[in-house]
Amino acid sequence: MAIYLAAWVGSDLLGAFYNGSHGTFYPWYLGAALTFYLIYTFGYEYAPLAVLAEITRPVLFPSTAHLRFIDYLEFGAIAAVGYSLVVLVLKRILAIRLPFETFQDAANFCGVAIVAPLILALIPGAIAVSIFGGGWQHFLREVVSFWVGDTLGLLVLVPILATYVTPRIMPNPDEAPAPVFDIKVRERLLLYATVVGATLLGYAAVLTGVSGDPLRYFVFLPLMWMAARGGLRLAIPGIFLTDALTSILNYIFPTTSIHPIDLQTFIVISAISSLSVGALVDQRARAERQTRALAFTNSLSGLPNRRGLERWLERTEGALLLALIDIDHMKLTNEGLTRAAGDELLKRIAERCNDFSGADFIAHVSADEFAMAVRGGMETAQALGQRIGEIFEEPIAVEEHELYVSVSIGIAFANGPTDYEEVLRHADLAMYRAKQSGRGRAVLYSPDLADEKRTLSLATELHAAVRNREFVLFYQPIFEFIGENLRCTGVEALLRWNHPRLGFLEPAAFLDFLENMTLAERVGLWVLGEAARQAREWLDADIDLQVWINLFPRQALDPQLPNQIKTLLDEHGLSPSRFVLEIVERVIAEDTNDIERAVRALRNLGTMTAIDDFGTGHSSLARLREVPVDVMKIDQQFVARCEIDDKASGVVQAVLKIAQELRLRPLAEGIENEAQLERLRFYGCRYVQGYFLARPMRADDFFRWLTATRV
């Protein structure tokens, strides 16, 4: 309270002294800004201090008082009530936070800083006219004087206080936004010196009678550069420095070459422009920083994700142990839980991992897998596995449940500069062996871990395939019956491995093994990105097709998948409807809560989803009603022989009837001859696909094929 009163009275005396010297006009009033900041920061109960501040100066310094005591009371009451209402509008209606977090915050604040003082200036202007006379012209001059002066105080002083004082006095400093830019001291001083020089040069131009325009020209550009270079952290001090220096120069070297209102207008324009540009730059930089952070963070637990773990391993040297932790039977555990409870369980598990003492790095690498890295030698591996198992001995409370969780742990040792792909591969293999050996145990990787050399070789080669970019996509056309015509309206992206020794391998040679590795999510994300890139290339060539993409089971259940897809779509300028995401039926049949949540999230994003290989996963009709997919892909084993076998034909008709009842679009896979195609057309199957129509092909081959078929 004392600080506020002292600052308010001091600024008011400064204004009176400024006005009284040579008849100079004080360009900005700080009292309004101090009152607003007091109410905004500390609450409405401090508003009466505005009245006390107004009457303090004439009481302590009666020689400076030119109005009646009742007039000062009225001014104080207007300020207390008026700025309380302004704070109410900013906080409750516009939801503005100080310091500014978004461009919208800065824009709304500037708007209120312009409008509110104008409304509040009407009464003081009327009081001044009633005392000193002068008619409407004097009334307008007084209103403009009060208005622009208070507006300048708000625009110049409040951002300074909110940015540099609030973080030191607010009850919870963590709520204050962190600085966005790290500007070195030398660069700061250079920018400040540039603004000072431009201000001096501009005012010198005014004194010499050149024009008032150079003032705007010389100063405006450095201010904008400061805002663009350093955001609000540089823009706000720049505004204050320029305006304070201009006021001092106007006091020392008064001139009639520029009207006080013109001076105030320039300060208002420079302040609004700098605040707006600085806030916009901050908002963009903060969004980019958050995007980069999300790329390395699991959105559910807040822990680093697999990419974050890889980055940490790549930068880490010295002996360490890496433990991959798989939650046993997570799908079965989720059976009896709601979606929110399943998420809460994973968060509780993440908290227990995060509380593990001695861990140098902890990550949430996939939906039900976590990782810990601990510096140390191989002799501590057994103790590490035991200690990790112990943190899950106590039940985890989720809603009204107490759940016991067991984990399978794979531990790998790295010594010296870490080859992160190798240590991850070894930990993957050890965890895979722990799960094969009955779960609920820890296994340390050793060179003879795999009885079959093929297991180790395949894991090694798959990691190498990712590193060397050996995976490629083939595209198989998908056709739609449009009337009596058959038209290619989409393509299915199919993964192929261009093995350095064996040539192109189909998924049957490696997919089952890959699905059990955490590497699957990385490959799946690459597939999405490559398909998005190719879709954009086709669209630029006027080829408008939907791209059907197969999701790995663990990828489909990843809570981060919708955000990953949205980022890729935005990056390539694609509509969400461009993708149809295929999920195998066994995932839908086995998982009750997570997959339903995942499909709904994808639908909310705007992408279509399809049940792949329908008929192989034993899902019930009730289950299909719960999961809001759009397309049913009929497995080729039902299509085979449907043209010659009445039982096979009956099965196909029954499946199509199910799709019709569930309002799903049917797609028949594996069309191998014209008779099958005609039979499916007769049955009303909307989409068809198969080797009879077109085989999978490389992107360039597909382009040539499509161009030839459309001629």
C-alpha cells in the first residue's frame, strides 16, 4: 500500500512539475496505470486506495493543488470504480492474462487501454470545464488530454510492471510465462543503443524544423526490430526507453514544432505496434517450442517419449543400464476400466517410475511400455531389475479399484559412447525374452540370449533398415463402383522392405516380429509421413485420391496418434479426410476401451477408419457397434471361391448384410478374377481391391498406370 501511494503521489508531482515548467505538456500520466495494476494484481479490495492517493497530494503538498478537495475525491472515486470495471472486463469477459501470453491478450489489452480512459475522461473533463470555463473546445481539449495521457500510462507502464514486477511478487511465480528468447547482454545493449540513437536523431530533426515525420521514421523501425528480434521482453523496455527519453527531451528542449497531442499520438502508435508485434512473435515462438517439446514428450504422462529417449541416449556417454518395462496384460486390465480410469492407471504408473531414485532418465516409450536409464556397470543390473519390480508391489488406486500390476523388464548394458539403436535393440530382445519366459521378471541381455540366431539377426536388421531407410511403400489401387463404372478412388499404402541382400520383402517375412518391438511405432510414424508426402505430390499433380494406411496395433492405441497425424496433415496441407486408417479386427476384438477411445479421437480429427481383415478377429456385433469405424474390409479368405461355392457366397452376402446393418462401407479384398468382381458388384459391395484389378506398385509406376488408365 505504501509503495503504491508513494509511487502514485511521486508520479503525480512529476507531472505537475513537468506541466509547470515552461508550460510544457506532460505526455503521459502514470497514476491510471498504477491504479489499474494495483487492482488487477492484488484484487478489488485495494480499489479504495485510488481515492486515498488522489487526496494525498493536495493534503501533503497544498501548493500544488488547483482544484477543490471534493474534486479530488470525485477523481479518486471515478478511478477506483472505473478501473475496477476495466479489470473485471479484462479478467472475466476477455480472459486476458498479464504478462501477455498470446497476441490476442495484447490486442485486447491495447483496445481496452484506448477505450476505457476515453470513457473515464469525460467526467474529469466536464469538471475541469465547470471550474475553468472555456466551453466545448476546452472540454474536448481536456478530455483528449486526460484520455491520451491515461492511455499512454497504461500502454507503457503496465506491461513493464506485469513483465518484470509481477513474477517477483505474485503468489505463484510458476504461473508467469518463461522468457521465450535468450538474447545475449551485448545484443540487448546494442539494440537499446540503436533505439536511443534513433530517438535523439528523430527529436533533433523536430528541433531543426525539418518535420515531425522523421521522429516516426527513425524510431519506429528500431522498435519494430526489437519486437521482432526478442518479443515482448525486448519490445516493452524499448517502448519505455523511447517514450521516457522523448518526454525528457521535450522537457529540456521544448518546441512548438510538434503539438503535444502529436507527440502523444506517436507514443500511442509506437506502443501499440511494438506490443502487438512482440506478442505475436512470442506466441509463435512459444508455439514452436511447444511443438518441438511435444515431438519428444508423451502427451498422456508428460514423460519423454521414445524419440526423447533416443535423443538422450545419443548425447550420453559412459557406462549405463537401459531397462525397458512392459506392463503385463495391460489390455486385460483395461477390460474392467473406463477410458478415463485406464489413462489414470498409466499416469499413476508413470508417477511411480518418475519417483524411482537413482534413475538418470525416464521415458514413456509407447502405450504400455516405459524405460529407465541408470548410470552404472553390469554388476548392478540384477539389483536394478529387482528394484524396478519392487515399485509395483503395492497396489495402484484408480477410482474405486486397487490394481496390482506386474512388469516384464528387459535390461541392456552400454559402455562408452552409446549406440542408442544397439542398446535399444538389446533391451527390446531382453524384454521379449522376459515376456516369453512367463512375464513378471527381469532379463539381462547377453549375446547368447536368443537360442535362434535368426531372432537376433532379424532384430538387428530391422533396426538397420530404419537407420538406412530401407523401407519403402508400394501402392495398390482401390476401386469404387460408381453406377456401372469402376473407378480408382484410393490407394492402400503397403510396407515393403528393400533388404540389401534379399531384395524386396513382403510383410509376411518381418511384420509379426516387428509388431512386438517398440521400433514398430517409429516405422508406423514413418509410413504416415511418407504417405502424406506422396499424397501431397499427387494432389499437386491433380490426382485426387484417398490414401489407406495400415496401423500397427500398438500405434493404433497410442494416445499421441491423433496429434501426430494432425501435425503431418498440417505440414503437407492435406485434409484429414485424405486418410483412411486401417486397424486389424483382432485389436478391436481384444481391446474394449482404448481402441474405442482411439477411433473416436481419429473421427473427431476428421479421418476415416476401417476394420481390416474382418472375419479373422472374432469380434461380436455388439463390439462393432461400440467402435465407430467407417469401413469394413472383408478378408480375402471369404471372397475366395464365392463365385463357385454357394457356402462361400452365402458368407460374403452375410458379411455385406452386417456392414449394411452397421452402416459401414464394405470393401472386398483379394479379387482374383472377373467372376468374383461381377458377383460382388451384384451383391452391392461398394469398394473392391485385388490382383485381378491392379497389383501393388511403386509410386512412380502407379502414376504411369493411373495416367494410362485415365486416357
